[in-house]
Amino acid sequence: MPISDFRRVDQRILSLAENPRPRGTVKLGDLSYRVRIGNWRIIYIVDDDNRTVLIRNVRRRGEGTYRNL
């Protein structure tokens, strides 16, 4: 991942601690969500009871982005 993309993705991941469902978030399943940063996708789980966000994957957008989730 290029450093410029890494910085944007890292910043977005850190911001999920304050707001785990920012504008533009897409719900993928019961607890799974996806947020978009350019061509990158952060796929994560929100556990409201324990106030945690678990990052499952960071992938470049493509045909296999959402397989095996």
C-alpha cells in the first residue's frame, strides 16, 4: 500500500473509535460494516456491548473484496 493511502486508511481506522458508523458506512451483515477510502475498503465488526471495533480486513477494491467474510 502506498504511504499516502496508508495514512488515509490509518486515519479512518483511528476515527472509528469515536464514531464506528460514520457517514458512507455500508452494513454487510448483523455486525459487519464497510467503509470506503478511495480504492480501499475497511471491513470491520462493531461490538456495541463491549464498545469495541474489530478490523477484519483492509483490501483494495476488486472482485474478491467481499469473499469469505
